[in-house]
Amino acid sequence: MPKTYEVLWSETAENDLLKIIEYIAQDSPNNALIILEKIKKQVADLSFFPEKCRIVPELYNQGITLYREMVISPWRVQYRIADSQVFVLSVLDSRQNIEDILLKRLTQHII
């Protein structure tokens, strides 16, 4: 039987997702709900094989290999695996400068 992980959302990640959904809802509340459900379901699937997703490339280039990400285009969900838990740390729009955002958050300890 494969190991299962508890998926936990940080306040920062929840706020990121809320901002995305609120923005989409301005034009299409129905589409916002569909996207919210899609992101939540795919992130919940990390409870089975969280190692399947890639290490965040921008951080890897800086020598940081602790963080992984799931791409749900155009968004990128960053997380960290610890023991039997997956900590969802951020949900970012890939059209932004991800490296600057992540490095700023890491130096402030709020990825």
C-alpha cells in the first residue's frame, strides 16, 4: 500500500488562490468556480505521489532543491514535502516573474 501524505495549505497559498479566483470571477463567476475546483482537486492528488512533480527550476538554479511545483497552466503551485505532509506554499501565475517573487518570499520566510 503506497504511503499517503496530508496536504496542508499555507495562508499565503490560500491568499494567492483567492486573488486568482476573485480576478477570474470579475468576468466569469462560473469559470472561476471551475478553475477553483480544478486546482483544489489536482493539489489534493499530491497526497499520493508528491515527488512526481518537478523541483522549481528558478530555485534549482539558485541551488535550492527543497521546493517542488505542480503546473496547472497558467498557474504554478509550489510546495514542500516534509515527513508525511505536503505543504502548499504558493499559487502563482506563470506569466509573472516567478523567480523574483519566490526569492523575495523565501527571504521573508513566506513562500
